[in-house]
Amino acid sequence: MSDNSDPVNTPLANIPLAGVLGWPVAHSRSPRLHGHWLKRYGIAGHYVPLPVRPEHLAEALRSLPKLGFVGVNVTIPHKEAVLALADVVTDRAALIGAANTLILRTDGKIHADNTDGYGFIANLRQNAPNWRPDSGPAAVIGAGGAARAVVASLLDAGVPEVRIANRTRIRAEQIRSEFGARVVVYDWGQAANMLEGIATVVNATSLGMEGKGALRVPLDALSPGTLATDLVYTPLDTPFLIEARRRGCQTVDGLGMLLHQAAPGFERWFGQRPEVDDQLRAVVLA
Ligand code: NAP
């Protein structure tokens, strides 16, 4: 007689697997984040780091469904490359030009989405509930991959104008040409001027991160009450946020964006909408 509780007989194929694809990937906080949710909701699934070299990306993606993977997050340096390998790309991932969440469908097709902009807005809505996107222009410092997601989500949320300044001006010009006339480009040397009369300011550069240079844009033109947020979350309280707060601004750190961007993927893969709360923050920070 067979014993159904025998782990040898457990159909492993029914235990969903997910992970994060990157190179390197050991630093990623995603396994800890998703691992917490799996435990909290009692889900029999696993989420693992998947170190994959760029030259092995296509082969790895093709193999994952056969190994029981239902989806993956994608991080540096694969976020752009996966778009060309996906069968279905959401409009927002196509507009941003990068994907961070893949669903490996049972029909073998790869569905690519970008949830960074969703995570960015969800973080502001949770931690600055009085913030009104339509209350004035927003300024975005930086024009890299994350800035593209931020600009797309701000426009989508109803911000009337998004001002951008980036060290390499052409990247900001590119965003303007792709995202339309509500985007206004400022010269990097004039970045301080774009802060005049804004309701929201975002540091979307890597400046201010531990081990990187300082963000030197003067914040004198910021009005008290402006919402300031930073994508950098190491340290959690960046010099940019500290200075903005000193000027009477409301501040929101970047960790919440990381937590919220993970939620749609978890829900699709494991069938449970997860909660972003203080317990999760503590686990990810530990
Ligand atoms: P990226 O594509 O490499 O862009 C980096 C940005 O920083 C560019 O605008 C770049 O300007 C600017 N920059 C770098 N060094 C600079 C310097 N010395 N002087 C002036 N500007 C400089 O990176 P990304 O993916 O957009 O990420 C940007 C930051 O957001 C990173 O710190 C990342 O960790 C963080 N992030 C956080 C979350 C979250 O969930 N909180 C999500 C995504 C990203 P140039 O174009 O001139 O090089």
C-alpha cells in the first residue's frame, strides 16, 4: 500500500519554483523577500537566486519551465535582453525598454512585464497617503533604466509635467522623444532650477548609494511640503532625503519600491496577493 505522506512520492512538479536571474545575483534581497511571503502564507514553493551569465541567458530561460519554474524576476544585466527573448511583452515593459518580472506560461510562452513603476507609485501611496500626483510638476534626477520606469508611472498617475536632468543629456532627450511633450529636459548643470515650483522630486541616479559619489544638485529651490523620494535604499536615509527633510519636505525612502515591485510577480506565480508591511521591511533589512 502506498503512503501519500511519503516525501519520495510527493509530486515535485506540483511545487512551484521561482527565482531571480542576474549576474552576479548573490547580493539580491529578492530570495529573502519572497521566502518570507512563502513562509507567511504557508505556500509549498521555493524562490532561489539564479546566477546566469549573459551568454547563457537564452538557454537558461528555455530550460527553466522544464525544471518546474513558473516565473522569475530579472535583474542586472539581463533586464533589457529578456525583452528580445519574450513571446509577450506588456505595453509598460515595451515603453520602459526593460522587464523585471517574467511569467513562464504552461504553453511554453514567456510573458515579460515591468513592475518597477507600479512599485514606485505603490510605495508613495502607502507611505505618503496625502500625495496627489496632479498637484504639480515632478522632477526626476537621472535618466537610467529605473528613471524610465519612474517617469512612465508618474505620467500614468496624472502628473502634469515631468522635468528630467541627467549627466548624459542624450538619455533624458531620449525619454522625452519616447514619452511625449509632458516631459521637459533640463541641463545637468541647471538641475537645481527644475526644482522651482514642483510637488514631487525623485533621485533616480545611483548617487548617494554606499560606495558611490554624492548627489550634488543644490536643493535650495525646494518648497516645504514637496514630496521627496529616493530610489537608493542603501543607506535607507540618504543624504538627499535628510537634506530635503531639513527643508520641510515630506520624504519616502526607496525600500518600499523594492518590496512593492515584487508583489505582482508573487501573486501570479503563487496565487496569493502578498502584503507589504513593517514585518516584511524588517525581514529584508535584517
Ligand atoms: P542605470 O541605468 O545604470 O542609471 C544610473 C543613473 O545614475 C543614470 O542616470 C546615471 O547618469 C546616473 N549616474 C551614475 N553615476 C553618476 C555620476 N557620477 N554623476 C551623475 N550621474 C550619475 O541604473 P538604474 O537601474 O536606473 O538604477 C538607478 C538607481 O536606482 C540605482 O541606485 C538602483 O539601485 C536604484 N534602483 C532602486 C530600485 C528600488 O526598488 N528602490 C529599483 C531600481 C533601481 P548617466 O546616464 O549620465 O550615466
